[in-house]
Amino acid sequence: MKLTGRWEDWAALAAGITVVISWIWHGMIGPPTAVMFLVGVGTAFSAVLSITRPGLIATEAVMFVLGVLLFVLPWLLEFTHEGAAAWTAWILGPVIAVLGVIGVPMAIAAHGRPATR
């Protein structure tokens, strides 16, 4: 089996999975954890779609939006006092957003290419 996909999408998948399992090390429970979990699942889902359909531009834009949302979550949901959870959001949020921005030109280029078999 040949491994396909761009490295940016694989890195976004890893970041999304990391956000999903982040409750293990920050120990925070409640609505902020649920929102972080959903942002992580959304990021992982968008990354999988980007890996399997490299010409799908919308998934890169969704990754950017989810990264920005993750970055501002500690202020929106008021968990800046939870150090590990806040730092997880502040580090992985920009990483996911940048990976989404990097992927847009590549998705646009792939969008115009015919499918190969």
C-alpha cells in the first residue's frame, strides 16, 4: 500500500488527534474539554478529507478556521487559568491554522489536475 497525501495534511491529522487526546494531560473536564475535543475531531476529519481528496480546497479553509478557534478558546471559554489546556490550545491552534494556510495553494493546484489512476 502506497502512502499518499501531503505532509501538511498528515501533520494536521497528528495535531487534531493530539487535541482530541489532550484531556489526558490537562485533566480539565466540562464544556471547554468538549469543545476542544470537537475542534480536534473536526481538524482530524478535515485532514483525512485533505489526504484522500487533495483538490478539496474547503477542507484547508476549515482547518484554518478551526486553528484560529482553538487558539482563542482559552479566552472565549475562560480556561486561561488551566495552564496545560490553555497552552495546548495556544500552541496547536496556530500550528493547525498555519497548516491550513499552507495547504490552500497546494489544494488549488491539485484541484485543476485531472485524476490519475
